[in-house]
Amino acid sequence: MLWQRGRRSENVVSAEGGGSRRYGGGGGKIGLGGVAIVLVISLLTGKNPLEILSLLSGGGGPVAPQTTGAPPPGETTDFVRAILGSTEDVWNAQFAGAGGQYQVPQLVLFSGGVSSACGMASSAVGPFYCPGDHRVYLDASFFQEMDTRFQAAGDFARAYVIAHEVGHHVQNLMGVMRRTEEARRRGEPMEGAQGLSVRQELQADCLAGVWAHQAQRELQWLERGDVEAALAAATAIGDDRLQQQSRGRVVPDSFTHGTSAQRVQWFRRGLEQGKVSSCDTFAAARI
């Protein structure tokens, strides 16, 4: 991926202070099994999983992160700035074309742990978007985890991860997250292969594909094998794949993000069609 062609965003910042803070009893880092338990509790109680992580770590309520004006130097930061800059350009154009105005998010780079308007989070949570402060949070070490644990290497695979979280920001601006939350409060099912949580996540995958389509038209920066790398990343983080690895079995009723096949399908759909209108996962009878 010729990512150097991308315009650098000015909205990448670094978490300041407490960046290496540990979570859990005795100061230990919460592992993948602990995160899975937190997710189950959050789905049962309707609470934000980051708030639960905060309670488990002994933290207080939601706290806005302290950030510096300049991100750390280095190629990873330069890459993140280039991808975020491209998402800004694409979504500015998409919103303007629909008669709206895009509000750019900040992307916070952190190490180890971070506080956000959604609560405390450790790097074990992975990249996430907080609708409370309109920020994307990324521990750059996740890129290394993609290479080793998920076998999803490549710049475009990493760009897909950023674009997915920005997709959640787009959903937030479009009111999708608010409507999903209202539906949850009415008792509509969130988990499961056809649940609202899965539909929301798959739509973010599709929106990441829309970004990829539009960015490629503008920059012509994809190389041979890039699309396959992104599809491999989508495959690696499907609920069925992760459950099989962690539990040794697949439990469809507990899906929250979609299967590998679903994630590939919806990302590819956005990538091929390049239109937001193609990403209405909520209207699909079956996803």
C-alpha cells in the first residue's frame, strides 16, 4: 500500500500520563479471557464494557483523557496520520454530497491503557471508538498483534482497522448508535447472528469498505495483495473464529461482531460499491 500518498491528519494526538497504567487486581493486565467476561457482563446488564473495566481496575467514573498536541514521531504515527487524513477527505466529501457536514474525530494513540469519556480501557480491549467524546482510541501495539496472533499483516489490513473505528464515528453522526441504544432499551436482541450489535458492527465494516473504494479512486494507492490482506484481517476477527480459538467451540447466540464470512461480505460490499446506501445492514432480512 502506497500510504505515503495520503494527506496527514492534524487530529492524531497522544494520551498523556498514565499511559502504561495496568488494570485488574494487584495491578495485573486484564487478559483476553477477562475481556470476554466483561463483554458478557456488559451485554447482560446493558452497561458499557469500558465502564465495567474501570470498576474492575479500581478506577472512577468516565474521565476525559489528557492529550498532548503532538503525537510521537515515527513511521507508525505517520501511517496513522495518513490513513486518518484519507478518512477525513472521503467522509467530508460524502457528507457534503448528501447536504451535511462531517465532524472530524480525533484519534488518540496510547500505550498500555487510557481513560476516555467511556471510562478506562487497557490495550487488551483493542482499538475502539467512544461516542461520548467522538474519539478513536488505538494502542499501536495492536498492529503487532495483528501480525502475530491474527496473521493479518500488511498496511491495508491496518488501515481497515482504523477505517472500521472511523465507521463507528460516521454511524454516531448519522444517529445509528442512538437508535441502536434506544432499541436495546426497548428489549430488542443485541447478541446473536442477527442481533443489533452484529448489524452495527457489520455496517461499520461496510463503511470501511466505502472509504477504501473512495480513497482508491482518489489516491490509487493499493498494490497487489492489499485487498486480500484486509479481507484476511476481517476473517481473523470474526466471532466464530475468535470463539473457536478461545473456547474451542462456536456459540452463535453470543455473537456481537459477526462471523468471519459476514465481516468479509460486508467489507467487500462497501469496497466494491462505494456507496453508503449499500451498507444498510439494519434493513437486511438476514445478514
